Amino acid sequence: MTDSRPKLRLDLVLVVSFIALAAIALIASGVVPGVAGRLGLGPAAGASASETTFRNVTNADVHYSLRGAGPAIGPELRVLRPGAVDRFRITTTFEIAYDSADKTLLLIGTPGKPYSFRLNEKGLLRIYPGSHGRQDAADLAPFVQSPMPVVEKMLEMAALKPNDVLYDIGCGDGRIVIAAAKTYGVRAVGIDIVPKMIEESKANAKRQGVGTLTRFICMDATKADLSEATVVTLYLLPESNDLLRPMLERELRPGARVISHGYVFSDWEDRLTGKAVVTDEAGEEHSIFAYKIPEPSVPHK
């Protein structure tokens, strides 16, 4: 009787090899996600690497590291210079660790999103979602909507008249511009650097029936011409207000009003004409500051 075990073993090896090769082919083609895809070490099925950006808006170096973002990026410590932007192709959720006030802080990040390192109201380094990620333009603030009770109070404090022209810096979804046009009948212009926000603003203005009174411009606000504005509204950050202050002083005419949600303008104490605290729908309090550009001082003879 002939022993068939060697032949059976050979057939088994061939079958196992075929299955292994088929599995490798499926994983490589993306039909079946491999271990690397599940761990975020390579593209998973149906996923593509999106650009994730980190911008340093502070005036000091930022030290940070990424984990779970792929072997090509690695967990080694990185240094991001003031004003610089780091760009990565990341496919899965990742962890970013950074140093702040002798502590290491962690954030779980989402691929394809922009992030910015900024100082909070206590002067401590924090990372925030939201940043246009462009190297050639100032990053004034992440997008955060002003609640409608705040919008209404800002426009009230602006004391709008029919011949006023309002400019909103960082207009977002256009709510301040639209409210100014709809409630007060004034011409209003919104400026934002994010194209998606501008498109949303235009659509919202058309829907609200104020398309002819409003205009939205996609650009770096620090390069905008504000000379026709009689009212400027903004919801930025202290360092952004300081950056824009010389521009506002140079371009706005005497009598123009500047209404700031959240933060004061340093060195404008003598121009402050009013301040208010508004409670939004969620019970959060918001500060609003109103300023007026003075008449130029006449030198004594």
C-alpha cells in the first residue's frame, strides 16, 4: 500500500500558500485592510491621506511630538518656529503632545484638520482646532461663531445709521454682515480667508434676501482696504487685535467705530466708548467693547 501522506502534505502547503498570496493581494489592493491600516501605519481601505497642518501663532518656539500618525512621521520631538506651519499626510486619529509651562499636554487630533498653537487668556500655550494653514497669510483666529445675542448687541453698540458701511473681519458664516443689512439696511462687507466660509456667507445672504446689500471677500484681512468702512466688527484674539490696530488707525476715518467681541485693544483706553456683557443661549457670558476713532489732534502753535 502506497503512503500518500507526503503528497497530502505537499497539497496542504500549496493550498496554504495560495490562500496567503491571495490575502496579501487583497490587503495590498485595499479590499481587506491589513494590520498596518488598522494601526494607522498606512492607508486603510477607502481612506486617503489628508493634509493636517500645525501653525505656531505665538512668538516663541513650540516643542511637540506626534504619535499614531505613521512611521514616516514618528514620535520624535519637533520644533515649530514662530509663524511656521508644519504639514503632514495623516490617515487616522493621532495624539499630539506638547510642552506648556513645564507640563506636557495631550490632544487627540483628527486627520485632515488644521490646528494652531496659541496662547490662551492666561498666557499659556494651548493647541486649538482651526487655522487656515497658509504660510503666506496671517492667522487671526480659529473660526468660532458669535452667538446671535452677541451679534445683536454688537450692532446696537455700533449705533448704525443708513449711510454707514460695516466691515466684519473674519466673517465666518456671514451672520454679522447679514444682520446689519437685514435689520439696519446698511451696506456690509465680510472678509474671511477660508473660501468655504465665503461661499456659505454668500448663500446665507441670498437666502435672507440681502444679497444686494452685502459683499463677501476671500482674502487675508491684514491686506484689505478698510478705508470706506465706518464700522468694523471683529471677534479675534488679543494678539490679532494688536496686529490690526495700526492698520485700523491708518485707514479708518475719524468717527469710525470698532466693535470687538471678546477682547480689548491695548492702548485704546481713551477711545473706549462703551462695554457690555451679554449672556448667550447657553448661559455663557461674552464681553463686547466699543471704540471710536478720534479726530486728529491739532498741534499747539
